[in-house]
Amino acid sequence: MIFTVDAHVATIRLDRPQEHNRIEPSDLDALAGHIAVVNDNRDIRVLVLASTGKTFSSGFHLGAIEAGAPQRFEEVANALAACRVPSIAAIQGSVYGGAADLALACDFRIGVDGIELMVPAVRLGIPYYPGAIERFINLVTPNAAKRILLACERLDAQELLDCGYLDEIVPRETLDARVAELAANLASLAPLAAQAVKAQLNRFDRAAAAEAVRACLASQDHKEGLAAWIEKRTARFTGA
């Protein structure tokens, strides 16, 4: 797993292509550590989850499943969903098993033609963990959630777009450019406001939302945003 930061954008890249980016127990700890770094580094405004090779990820290593493994996977996926900054899954290949939830835990999912998604958990006698089921219920159509999680069907890229799992399908050769474009747009926004909106879209809390509005209205970024709008120039946000 490779972690890099370029300006305001952090990238976590699964990098075990010869094993279809299978997720090992140690990878969960590494992923959790990288998410913690993103949360602590206020210069980072966007997180990209990507991978190397022809498969996005084959999911968790089935040979390593033991007591506590599903719970740890859920903890890390929930941490990714709750990450302070907006996140993008760059899906260059097919997605299987628990990796389906890692991508779903991101705020945006951009895929390419020809990919498929399949979650075989029920076939293996493993019910998908609660956090994943909640995300599927909230983010994809009910029929698609049942086809994926209950019937263990394979859905192709167009079906994933139609049901809401994917936000976009792009040609494989333009995936990196499109992800970079979206990341740059997100990074250009007022970070305090963007992070407050993300948190409330993921789990709405009226009192917390009201406090976030008060904090943002008192920020220097709010003053800069108004001034830039009036002066018809690009705002220079600092996160303060």
C-alpha cells in the first residue's frame, strides 16, 4: 500500500496487483493509519483511494478470516467513511467482497467501462457487517442492494451507474485525469465548509450542523470567499 501527498490531495493506493490487490489484515492497520494522517494534516483537503493493476481489489483475504476480522474491517471502512475530507474512489478494475464497501465508503466513485462488482459473502456463510449494509441501503437502490448482498449477483458498470453505486463511468485512459480534475475542484473549495457539509451529508445532526454554520460564518475563509466572488477572482482559502 502506497501513501502519497501532492499539494492538498492525499492518495492511498492498493499495490498488490499480482494478488488482485487482496486486502490482508496488516493492510487494515496501514489503511487506518493513513486515514489518521489525513485527519490530522490540515493541509490535506481531499483523499483518493486507488489501486494498481487490472483489479481494484479482490476483497479481504479469505484465508485470514478469523474471529474479529470482520469487525476490524468494518472499523476501518467506517473510519474511511468518516474521514475529515471528501474522498474519491478511482475504480480502474473490478471490485469484489469487502472492497465493495471500501469504495462505497468514499464520497465519490468513478469507474471505467468493463468493470464488475460482486460480493460473495452470503455464499461463504458470512453476513456482510452492519456498517456496509447501512451504506448500501442509503446509497444504492433497494433492488440493487438485494441483488448484490443477498443474491450475490455480478453487476456490470452500467448497472452500477444506474443503481447509484458509481457516480460516473469514464474511458479507462481518462480515469486518472477525471479523478485529478474532481480532486482539484474539491481542493479548491473552502475546506471548513466542505468538511462540514460532508459530515452532515453522511450523518445529519441538526445541532452540529448549526454549530458548523456559525463557525464557517466566523472564518477568514468566508470573508475571502465573499471578497473573491465580488472581485470576480479565484478565492485563496487557507482553512482558517
